[in-house]
Amino acid sequence: MKMIICGFVLAAWWAALWARRRYVVVTVEGTSMAPTLSDGDRVLVRRRRIDQVSMGDVVVLEPPLTPAELGPADPNGRQWNIKRAVALPGDPVPPGIDDSVTRVPASALVVLGDNADSVDSRQRGFFDADRLLGVALRRLGGPPL
């Protein structure tokens, strides 16, 4: 009986570790993704690399500016943005982003907020692919994305 309990505890620990490495819960702050997401919404994010992102995905990533320019960060010192991917590496650069290049660089993406007043690639330019946390899968406790 003791072996079964130890096995169960070990399996539960391993499952929790596996889930934590693949999924993160992020709380939305602000209105840049309104009406899709509202201030205070919590979303489940699956960690992804840039080659696993599709155009139109809602992504969570660090902005290209330093945290001092952005205001408060999370407890780990990181500032996250939640935006929609509108152009991926190799795609044509959308109008109004960067007129000096015609294609999105290999290590970058273009993101826009659903709210027209969002601060996004229109003001900050390309977002680095290596600063990508992942793709938002679903809103927790509310309607799906």
C-alpha cells in the first residue's frame, strides 16, 4: 500500500512539473486586446517557439523596450504583452510598421492589439521571436478566445 501511495505522489509531482513547463496562466492588464480580452481576464498560455505560431494567434511576449520604459513588471522582473500575431518571419511587412524592409526578419514578428489604441508593432516595430512566451489557448472562466 505504501508503494502505491509513493507511486501516486511521484506521478502527481511529475504531471505538475510537466504541465508547468508547457503551460502558464497570464492575467490580462489593460485594454489593448478589447473586445477579445478584458482587463483582469486570465488566459491559459501554451509555451511555443516562433515556428509553432500561426498568423492570427493571440501571443504573449516581451516587448522590445526595456522594463524601465514600460512600468511595473511581474515578480520575476519580466513585462509581458498580449497581442495578435499579424505577420511572421518571411511574411510581407504590413503597412505602417517599418518602411525600410519588405519582409519580416527571420527572428521577429509583427503583433497588433485588437483595440485600435493598443501600443504594438505600429509604435514599437518588430517584436523579437526569442522573447515569445507562447500562444493563448483559452480564457479561464469565460467564453473561449
